[in-house]
Amino acid sequence: MPQPTERRATPQFSRVIIGRTSYAIVDQIKQFIEDGSLKAGDRLSNERDLCQQFGVSRVTVREALRILEANGLVEVRVGSQGGSFLTSPSAELVSENLAHLLMLSHITATAATEARQVFELAILPLVMQHATEVDIEALRAIVEESAELEQEGDYSTDMSAAFHVRLAGCTHNSAIEALMKSFYGPLLTSLMQAKAAAPTMGIRGIEEHGAIVDAIVKHDLDRARLIMTKHLGRTAERIASLEGA
């Protein structure tokens, strides 16, 4: 027999009486999401009912729904079974929003590198635990392509950044992946400054990337940490020398 579905009390919205009413509506819905009264998959009332509950016009309700949709919290579907359904923001959308905030905050190359020294060392145990053969192949492919580009004189900091982002992906933790992807801008900036201080040192970094992959394959966490510490520490030293020049 089919199991009865869980029934939850329908959230009772409050009439909006302040300026920027669409944002007040958004805040109420977000609050019900946070306390569990509304969950992904739930369907909001139709526009007319929402207008009555909030005490606003359809234009205001539609603006609020557009804001929620842009934030990845609502999916608007059309058709006889359509409506406004609660959803969860994707990792990609979270990364994009965080990346935008980070770029606006003007993080320095020094601060970015210090953050990397904390974050990338901390995720290594998860990388070691969850990395698959596909992950290892992807990392090795980046290392091999990097080496080829270095020989041709076309190696760029984009490849180094790609390695570190893919390494975070080996954790198979959506939160870690989102954070690393959102940090891509500051990461790339720090690498570019480090390269400006020592433009001919790319091959050493590529070799260290390969050594980190080897350590992951061997499940040698201490070795991976040692190489990553030296790897990121040298980047920090290059940036410090450039800033002190």
C-alpha cells in the first residue's frame, strides 16, 4: 500500500506594509524555507491567493517571484500543472553568486593565497578518500597538457587554476566544489601575480601537480600535504616579493 504523504501546515504569510514590498515578500518566503515550513518541491499558492495574503498587486507578486527564481529558490512552470515551485539552488548558481561577491570585495593576492593554504590542505583527506579512477585520469590529463604547453611556451595560469579546481572536485562534496569554483577569480589573480614574480618557474609547479596526483594514488596523505605546503608556500613567497618590491 502507498505510504501516506507527510502533511505540513500551510505557511500563513503576513500582509506587507513597508517599502520595496517585493523584497519583503521574498524575505518572508525565505524565512519559511529556513524554518522548514516550505521545502523544495512545494508549490506556492497561485498569484491571486498570494496577492490576497500579502495584500499587494499581481505586479508586486510577480516581481517577488522573479527575484526568487533568479536566486534559484523558485521554478516557474507553465501549463495545466504549472505554477511556482520551491527548489534548491544548484551548486553552479551558488558558486556564481559567491564568485560575484568575492570579486566585488577586492581580495588581495596575499589574502587569496593564505586562504588557499588553509582550504586546499584541509580538503586533501577527502580527496584521498573519495577520488575515483576517473578523477585521477582527469588530473593526470591536466598535468600532461600543462607539460606540453610549457614545452611549447604556451602554458598559462589558467591551467594551474584548472588543476586546483579539479582537485577540489575529487572530494565529491558539492559545498567544497562550490566554494572552490567561486574562488576561481581570486585564485587566478594570485597565480598571475606569482607568475609575474617568477615567469620561468611553471615547470616546477607542473611537476608538483604530478607529484600530488601520485601521492593521492598511493594514499600517502603526509606526502600530499608536504608537496601542497611547499607548492602554495612558494606562491605566497613570490607574491610577497612582488608586493615588497
